[in-house]
Amino acid sequence: MSSRASRIRVALGALMLVSGLFLPWYVTLVWALALCLRYRAWEVVGIAVMLDLFWMPTSLPLAFPYMTLCALALLAVFEPLRKQLLTDVM
């Protein structure tokens, strides 16, 4: 991967992390979509786990990791699409 592509990937990941901490959930989803469409972005799952741990209420016994499950679904859904449309990207 070229240095420009890796800088873009790091920037998108940082934007996703910052938006997960300070902006509404749908902004974070947009950055996760951008990462998953362009790259094989396993960092989306890591950021989602961190955000779930950060935002999950501790008083509820049935707290559910919505962001992590959404990130795993994004990776599963967009992997074949990305391979078909962007075959030169790894």
C-alpha cells in the first residue's frame, strides 16, 4: 500500500474515532462505511469495541455491543462488494 493510501486510511480511522467520542452515531457510521468500502478495515472493529466499552451503560445487566456488531456486519457485507468493484485494492 502506498504512503498516500495509508495516510488516508489513518486519517479516516482517526476521524471515525473522534466522531465516535464527540459526534452523533450516524457520523461515526459514515466514516466506518468509508473505511469499509475502500479498505479491508479491521480497525473499524477495534474502534467499535472501544466505543462500545466507552458508551455502554454499566448499570444495565443486558447492555448490548451495538457498534461492534454493526462493524462486523459492515465488514462482512462490504468485503465482496469491495473485491468486485475495487479489485486492485488489498
